[in-house]
Amino acid sequence: MSELGSDPASMLRLISYFDELEESAVNADTVVRSAALVAECPVGARWESGTVIRYDATGRLDPHGDSPGPPSLEDEPTVWLDRTGDECSLDAVLLDRLRHSLRVVATRAGISGSPQLGDPALLEVVLSGKEHREDRARAIRLLGLDETRQICVLVVSAHSPPEALKIIVGELPGLSVRSAAIGKTTAVLCQGAIDTRALSDGLQSAIVDAFPAPMAVDSDRGPWVGIGSSVNIFAASTSWHQALQALRFASSTGYGRRAVAYDRLSSLELLADLPLDRVQRNPDVARINEIAASPTGALDVSTVEAFCVFGSLRRTAAELHLHHSTVAARLAHVESTMGWDLDDPMDRFMATLVLMVRRIALSSAELADSSLPSAQPDSCRMTHGIRPTGGG
């Protein structure tokens, strides 16, 4: 701008600059940054959703500038210059072209109100532990989130993501929620005051009510959920990793905890690092898999799983809507094959442990082709699915 005058030729040069930006298919972030470089002063834009993009005169993202207020028109961003000293004669033209370019970008992307809002790539940047802080700050702002407030991350695995997200959002009233499909999971970032233990209890009840056990063959099992700790938004990768860890302990069947908070795992987390090939070679796991290979055997194993959760024959019968003699017969079949006595505390513990690590292995196979962000360390060899008999 310092090289431009107030003559028509200078005005046309400035207009042409923004026309070229629009033709190059850039995003809103690039448009605002380019405007700041041309203006040689901080430039910002604010949408009705609360999303703010602001760059300083050197083209660096500036998260601290204040906007002059909300947009005056729906879906029309407020744009401004933070120029110190005398106003440039073409400032008004620059602001007009900036506003027009942002409108073109939004129309081309099919976006109303906020640039790239809900873009899965933005959420992956926030969740990544490898991206530069300034890149995460930009993604946070484009998602319409507050850099100063804590967040927690949930990881959801389900065959019915819309229904799953509806249940989860119902347990997060008044919070800002952003979600994106990542591999065969859905990452949900929520911002606000969150008690993760209470959230896991609420989600557990809501999921069980929506998808009660026992489940019919090939029916929708509903979601199972891992919940990370509440952290600073720039530590979102930590909460994401914790949620993935907790997801390993959430039950993908009708029994056990279907929503597990990392804050409640304690020493159970040690089981998550068991090598998958070692689990598959374990004789007890192999025998359980042999039993479950037939339809009748699968019912027997499912009944033992329920028994390990509910703790008594009559309670298990009531939960499964079966006569207690049927439950007893199924338990006896598994006991005879496995060499267990489920009335013995040590054998019952052994059964619970075997069923836990087997569930990890089954869920790992189910999500084998998941593509998860780099926040997950190499040591995380198995995916979710084991079911603690208590806690959550």
C-alpha cells in the first residue's frame, strides 16, 4: 500500500490483486493474510459464528487482536484494519475487496457464515501433537473455539455415527462441540466445564437406554466411547491419546461399560499394551474363540461375559430375560470346556481377564484399517473393546 497512490491506476492494481486471489482458489485464512501483507498493518475478519482470523503486518497469525464487534449482516463478516498513524487513501477499497473475496471463498466452498467450519482436517490439526502451535491456533480459530478454555476429547466407534453423536451431544448441553470422522472412529472435541467421570456415567446410561441388551443378531450395537481428560486446548493431542486408550476398555457388546473415562482406568490401562499376537496365541483365548465359533457357543460365551459383569446367576438371568436354569446350563458348558469353576473367586477373575483381552483382540481386528492421527504412539498395539466389570 505504501507504493500505491490514490489514482485510478493504483485502485485497479489493488482490485486486480484480490481478483487474482479469488481465481487461485485460496481459503479465507489465506485471503486475510494476503490482505495484511498488502495493507502493511494488522487485518482481521470476524464471522457471526464468533470465528475470528487476524494477521499482523508480517503475515503472522495474531490471536490477540480485538474485533470491532459482531457482523452487521447475517453471513457477512466484519473486516477491519488496525493501522496506526494516518489512514491510507485506499483502505476503504481494500476492505471492500477483502469482504468481497471472503464472500466468494465461502460461496465456492458451499459454506455459510464461517470459513471451513467443521472441516475434518482442521480438527486433525488441533488433535495432532506434531503441528506447530501457530498452525493449531489458526485451526482452533477457524473451528470457532476459544484458545483460553479447556477441552476434552471423546473417541466414538459405532456403526451408527449420527445416532451416536446425537446421544453424545445430548449429554453435553451448553458446550461447544466439534466432530470429525477419523478412520473407523469419530473424534468429538467439546469445550467447556466437563466432569469426565460424570460424563461417562451419563453416556453409559443414555447408550444402554438407546441400545439395550440383549441384542439381536446383526442389530445396531450402538456406540462405545472413550473419554480423555479435560486439558488446555493446545494439549488436545494428550486428551485424544487418552480417549483412544479409554476406548480399548469400552464394551462393543451389550454388557459392561460402553463409555469409559481415562481418569478412571487406573492400573487397568496396563492391559492396553499387550501385544495382539501374544493374546491370539494364548491357549485360554484360543479355546474361548473355538467355543464362540458356533451360534450356540457364541450364546454361551456371551452369557459368561454377562455373568462376569452382573455377578450372580439370577441377576444375569433377569438381565438376559432367560430362565436361570438356561443360564446355568450355558455357564456349565463353558466351565467344562475351559476347566473353570465360576464359583471360585480366582477362576472367576481368570474368566474376566480372558474375556477382557479377547475383546481387545476382536475390536482390534474390527478397526484394523483405522487411520488415526499421529497422537497415537507406536506402543498402542491394540484397539478398544475390553470390558471392565466395574468403574468407567
